[in-house]
Amino acid sequence: MKTPDIHQLGRGGFCVVLMVLLAGCASAGYQKSERTAATLQSSADRIERAGSQLHLAVVTLNDLVSNPQPDLRPQFKKFSDAMGKAPALTTTVRQADRDLQSRGIAQFDNWDKELAAIQNESIRTRGQARKGEVVAQYDAVRAACAELQREAGPVQSDLKDVHRFLKSDLTPHGIAALKDTITRINRLAAPLNDSANKLAADMRALANAMSPQLVTEK
């Protein structure tokens, strides 16, 4: 049996290592952006659904309060179903913000390394300006996430408390006792669905700013 040439083995090992390194480099740039964009798209979809579900919970509660039927149980069931079908809006937005933060750290660190390696000063300056635009857009989306969590928190908390209260006292008098709280819920909840939809649209716009593939608006 012919003994393998140690030099050939060495060259073969070097080629394998080089191929791995080149593959890593190939996936380090726009493919990172592509993965970040996919995360943004998925988060936008979930936030829209959670916003719609919160809106439905308020609508079904208002129907129970404003148009009570002789048997309150079917209306209360609709309210309960709306409360339990989807994750809370604040939970959804919080997770989206965490995903955005972790993706952003990797994305912008890689971008900085690529810019630092550019020799042409004019190209490097334009790249830094372009990165600044995306970072500003990214920061605005994260700020909107924080604001939506702050606005939705009290509404969700009150809805849960109302639901618990009515589980124990599902009567016309029980509903009447909650009048002030339900008025507050409606006031605070009014802008939330629009805010959730706007955040989702901003996330898709950011995805388009970071992706080689167009993300379509809904």
C-alpha cells in the first residue's frame, strides 16, 4: 500500500482550513444582515397578532359591559378566549426587543470590523455614514419597543384583574362595580393597536434597510 506523502497531507489540511475560513468570511457580512431581517419580520408578525388580540379582549369586554345578555356566560367566555389565545403584547414586544438587541450587537460589531478594513477613506466614510443611518433607525425601533411595553402594561394588568373579578362575580352588579376601571381600560387601550401596527411597520422598514431581500409590507 502506498504511504501518503506527508506534504500532501499538510497541503490538504491547509486547504480544508482555508475553505472553512473563507466560508466563515462569506457568511459574516450580508448573511448576518439577512438573518437579522428575518428576525425583525417574524417579530413584526407576532406583535401585530398580539396587538389585535389585545384589541379583541377590550372589544369583547365592552360587549359584555355595554350589551349584557340575560345569560352573561357566553359573552364572558368570548372575553376569556380573547384573553387566553395569544401571548401578552408586552411579553411579545419584550422578546422582540431582546432578539433585536442580540442580533444588533453581532451585526454592528461585524460592520465595524468590515469598515475598519476598508483602505479607501472615501468609501470608508460613506460606509460609516450608512451605518449611522441604520443604527439611528435601530435605536428608534428599540425605543418604540420600550414605549409600547410601558403603555400596554397597565391595560393588560387591569384586564387580568377584571377577568379575575368577573370569574367570582359574573353578575350585573359585579359588572357595574367595574365601571370606572373599564372606562380607564378603554382610554388607555385606544392607541395600542395602532401603536403595535406602527412598530411592526417600523421593524419591517428596518429589515429592508438591513437585508439584501425586500421585506414586503402587510
